Amino acid sequence: MPEMGLIEMNRVNVSVQCSAEPDGIICPQKVRWEDGRVWDIERVLHTCRSPDLSFEGVRYTVLIEGMEKYLYQSGRQWYVFVA
């Protein structure tokens, strides 16, 4: 049970359509939720690896419907955290 005021986050795997730049950089373009809904990624704002191992792989800060969201890639698998 989470502490008072903390929200428990669950990892949810998603499908991601992406392209690769000539230099190997991955650019996610669309996110498909497990129920089939699809969102366009308007822009990738930032990418980083966890300095403190708080998440696995690479975190992409993306813009979806004008809002900043986090999308994660670990190996060939993509995921998000939801409350």
C-alpha cells in the first residue's frame, strides 16, 4: 500500500511506431495503447538514461496532444507508467 499522498504507478507495455535517423537515433512517432487507441507524438523534447536507476532503459519526454509525457524504451520493449 502506498504511503499517504503518494500515487502508485504501474508499468504498462505499449506499441510504438518509430523511425531511425541515419546516425541510429530512434524517433518515436506514434503510441498504441493495449486497447488499440493511437496517439501521435508531435515532438520528442528530450531523451535520457536514468542516473539513479529509477527507471529501465531510455526515457523520452514527448509531446502528445500538447502535453508533455514520458515514454520509456528498454531494449526492444516500450512502456509507460500510469496511476
